[in-house]
Amino acid sequence: MPVVTVDWWSGFGEDKRRQLARSVTAAVVEVTGCRADSVTLIIRDIERDHWARGGVLAHEREAAAPEAGAPEAAAPEAGAPEAAAPEAGAPEAAAPEAAAPEATEASASGSS
Ligand SMILES: O=C(O)/C=C/C=C(\O)C(=O)O
């Protein structure tokens, strides 16, 4: 009975929540092999004044650079703003294969 929680900024509408529910559920089913009706998704809308990164509240960061982080301004259909321009310090941007367990398994099976 997998339970997935997504915390994201308030502003996405019901269509986006429905799309997220379908996509996340499909991904969990694909990965685990469980039934779709056993997957629970909890979506929590967080106001930007209750969200801080790097010690700065998001609404204050947005006020300083409005185009930098608002999902509405960054075409949410295309994915998170970070997906389009990963930050230099993000581990997944630096070496995605290093963190993937499949890479280790593939190497192990290939060498035996
Ligand atoms: O930059 C952050 O700290 C958070 C960004 C969050 C979103 O873009 C979102 O929930 O849509």
C-alpha cells in the first residue's frame, strides 16, 4: 500500500492535481508491480510564505526575482523549473549515474 506525499506550492489547479495523481500512480505501479487502487497520493499545497529554502521564505525570494520560481511563470506542464535548468549544486545534476542502484547492479552482473 504505497503512500506518496507531494508538497508543492499552492497554485496548481485540479487538472494538475489529477494529472499528478495519474502520473505518480502509474510510476508506483510500474516500479512496484502493485495495483493502482492500492496507491495513495497525498497532495499538499503549501503557501510560499510557509516554504523556505536556504533560509529565505519563498515569497520573499520571488519578490526579489519573480520569474525565478513561480510554477505558473515556468510552464508547469513542462515540469519543475529545476528540470529545465538544474542548479549546479544539485547532486542529480552532477552525476546522476553515481546515485543509481541499477548502475551498481548492472556492473556487478556484468563482471560475474
Ligand atoms: O524553490 C523552491 O524552494 C521550491 C520550489 C517549488 C516549486 O516550484 C513548486 O512546488 O512548484
